[in-house]
Amino acid sequence: MVKEGEQVTLSVPDHREVAKGTLRSLIRTAGITLQEFVSGMR
């Protein structure tokens, strides 16, 4: 996922499922909203 003008390195766990809190933390660290994340997944 790319956000114009921003560069962030995230360490994403290599699990079949990522815990809800971990996912929210990654989204927050990426500097995007939950809505932006969901929209980018479509």
C-alpha cells in the first residue's frame, strides 16, 4: 500500500491472521485512517 509523499517501514507479522490490535497499530504507524486502509484493500 502506498501513500503519496510518505515513506514508512512496517514490520508485519508473518501469521495467517494478524491480531486486531496489531493491525490497528500498523495502520496508525503508517499514518492512515482505518477507512483509508479498508478503501485500499478493495
